[in-house]
Amino acid sequence: MELTIKSRKFNKEVTFSRPGSDYIYIDLNGQSGTLGQQICRSGGLMGDTVGYSGDSQKGFESVCRTWWKAYLAEYNEYN
């Protein structure tokens, strides 16, 4: 599963992917798939990983968008 979001904050597209059956990766480090970074709770990139094991694209997108909002909130707080 994949979801690409055009980020106005970073002026680029970011892609979420789930190449396996659970873990979700994001290409914030410039690399896609399992070479990307795993998303973690509270909008982080370290800690308890966030996964999605369902088959619904809509469910996958919901998890990714919720994480993205939390990530941007954390980013704005420290930058």
C-alpha cells in the first residue's frame, strides 16, 4: 500500500508505504520502502512503531494522515 502527500511545509511529495504486512515507512530521508524511516507513535520517527495490518486503503490512509498531522505539530513546535 502507498500514499503520497504533497507537503507544502517541505515543498516536496512524501510517500508512505507498507511493503510488508504491518510496518509503515515514510521517505523523509530520501529513500523509499524499507529503506525509508518507520513511523512511530505521536508523530515521531523513533520509539513505538505504528503499523497497519488491514486491507483497506482508506484505513491505511487514515493512519498515515493522522501520523502526518502529529509529525507536523511536533516539527512546528521545535522549528
